[in-house]
Amino acid sequence: MNEFFDVLNEVAVILLPILGAIVLFFLALLLYRAAKMLEQLQGSLKTVDHTLGQVDKYVTDLEQPVSTVIKVSKGVDAVANHTEHAISKIVKFVMENFEWIKETVVDKFKKEKGGPLDE
């Protein structure tokens, strides 16, 4: 059994430094790629920052026209509400005074023709 551990010790003494060097190589490669990715990320963030600056400028430029459109829309809504109110009042007046309006129109036609109208 001692011979097995002696052989295993000799193999470990030879292989462990080689495996350590390989692991260090891959670790260095990983760190290099991480550094490259961070550089690309920084460039992308600069581009995004520039784009957001332009979008902010466009939004600021559009605030006044949007405000105008909102004012016009409110004016149109107010006109529509007043028109609806006026029409409902007219319809209510006509419905309440339908007989009087009918008699007035009939009388007017009687006077124009000069005679009785057939109903």
C-alpha cells in the first residue's frame, strides 16, 4: 500500500504544477475576455447615453406642440358639450310645446292659402 501512495505522490508532484499552470492560463484568458467585454459595454453605454440625450431633446421640443394640441382638444370638447346641451334644450322645448308649434304652423298655412286646411 505504501508503494501505491509513493507512486501517487510522484505523479501528483509532476502533474499538480502542470495543472496549476493550465488553470492559471485559463484564468488569465477569462480575465482578458472580461476586460474586453467591459470595454465594449462602456462603449455601448456611451452610445446609449448619447441616444437618450437626443431623445430628451426631442421630447423637450415636442412639449409645446403637445400642449397646443391638448388645448385645442379641450376647446373641441367644450364646444361639443355646449352643442349637446343646446340641442337637448331645443328638443325638450319642442317636445313640451309640440301642440302649440303644430297649431302655429297650421295657422300660418291657412293664412297663406286663404282657406281651411284638411287635417
